[in-house]
Amino acid sequence: MGGFEQCEGDFNLLRETFPFLTLELITAGSGKLELGEQKRKATPGLCYCSGPNIHFRLQTNAKEPLQKFFIVFGRDAFPKRTHPTALYPGCVYQGIDPNILRKWGELILEEGTSQSSQAGDNVASLINVLIRKISNEAEESLPAQGTDALVARALRLIDSDFQSLRSAQELADRIGVTPEHLCRAFRRSQHATPYQVLTRRKMAHAYTLLKLSPFTIQEIADSVGFSDAFHFSRAFKKQYGKPPSQARQARGLK
């Protein structure tokens, strides 16, 4: 489901939740946007997503009513063939030329009203390209408070479950955000990727085991989630500048 909306001068929409992920593209006018923890001006070129369990309020400026395109994922056929991995409820992107957004919106609507038997697939393809364009070319706006809370939650999970966690994808899934969003938050806060932080925690534990335990290198690798001792040794050497065998030479163990 999608469409174009020319807001009336008294447009003021407030909702605390919505059952479907909804992408909106502002192409003209001005107003105010509240989305989760973010409060900001709604201006042309702004893209954002509302959805389940996210506070949302959009109010237009009566002198410059907002114009926007919207796409609702989950109600009909074409969203099933799209993969909005860069989008999640509460995300905000800025920096794309509103004229480009308008052209994309018009193109998607035009194809969506086509009588062609391929219209559904064509619309899905166009939406996928638009999503990639937004995530690759626009700048994601992250509220500092929300970013800090997200990273703190991820760090607690890494500290408690580092032995079983195997990837940034799994970490993001456990927290309920996309890997892209988690990576941006970590780079801003930790100046490292989630996987780098996870690997450091694994290697620190492995180093302790190498120095204090009788376990073999393969057993230690298994204990921190590396089934392949070679990949474990490579990650360990990258962290400490020496292979695991050298780290435990003082004890004479292999």
C-alpha cells in the first residue's frame, strides 16, 4: 500500500503505535516531527519510518503544508518481495534531494496503478532500489541518548553471552534492530564495529584460559564460539600480536 498526501493546513497526526512499518518521504512544505525520542523539523528531503510500538506525531505548518509520499509494508503483495533491512520503526534519514524523492514516489505510484501483470514485481523492485538509495546516500539521524542506551544494552549482552554470540547479525537480532543501525551506533560511540567489540571480548577470555587453564587450543576456541582453530588463532594474533601457542608457552602447554 502506498500513496501521496497533500496535508491540510490543520494536519496534526498523533499515534503511539501502528501495526505496519511505514516509510514516508517529505517532498515539500514544513512542519514538526516527533518519532520515538527524536523531535525535529519536518523539511523536504526527510525520510522516516513509523511502526509498531513507536511514538509518532507529525504536524504541518499551516503556511507551508507538508507534501509526502508513503509506503506501508505488510498489507499487500509487493512488500513481501521487498526487503527493507535498512528501515526500522524510529529511523530517520536526511540529505536526499526532495526532487529526487518526488520522482521516485511518482514512479512507484505510476507503476502501482499499471494494469500490467508485472506491476507488483516492478513496484517491489523500485522500492528495493529506493531503500538502498536512502540507506547508502542519506545520513541517518541518531539521537545521542537513544544511541547510548542501545550501545549499553548491546555491551551488556556481549559481556554476558559472548561465548555463544557468533556475529553482529545475531547480536542485532537479539536486541531487535538492524545490523546496519547497530553498526552506526557502535561506530559513533565505540569507534569500532559490534563484531570487533565482540571479538575483543572473546579473545580476552581466551587469553585468560590460555594462561590459567589446561584446555587445548581447540577446546578454548570452541568455548568462545570458534569451531575452526585456524580462524581462532588468526583472530587471536590480530588482537595480541602473537599466536595462542606463544601466549601459553610459559606453562609449557599446547
